[in-house]
Amino acid sequence: MTKPKTEKISTGSFDLNKWLFGGYEKDVVTMIAGPAGSGKTNFTILATCSQAKKDKKVIFMDTEGGFSVERVKQIVGESYEEILENILLLSPMNFEEQRKAFSR
């Protein structure tokens, strides 16, 4: 029996999609870990913009204050305001706030 093909979500980067065998898995929480300054937030902002440009709604859970409108501008250019309308930015300060954000 063949395993069903997992749907993928683009990372926003051709090379990263290739490395991840097509992108992030849909409906799966993906943990990105690494030292400070290694690009974790950039990976997530890139993927967020990639989906928001397709007019999809994206929840960005920012637990460290790394989300940057300036970075979004650099990635998508002049259409950044349209893109930002598709992004719901949540900035919980603790696990309780994070839990509440997802129970709405």
C-alpha cells in the first residue's frame, strides 16, 4: 500500500523547498531551531509572505518580538500593505497567553 502524498506549503524559497522535499508539511506544526542570528525568523517571515501573497490568511505567532514590517517590505516590495492584511500577528508573552490565542 502506498503512503498518501503529504501536501506541502512553500517556504518562499526554491532552494529551501528543494531541501525540504517540497516545503513545509501542511497541517503540521514545524519547529525551527538554531542559534541566535541563524535565520529562523527570516525563514518564517519568508514562508508567511509566500502564503499571504496567495491571498491566504496566515497566523504568525511571534514569541520573541522578531516580526518586522521592514523585512516584509524587503521581501514583497510595494505590495506589503496588502500582504500585511493577510497576516494575523500574535505576540503572547507566556504559555497562558499562547493557549488563549489558540482557543479563540
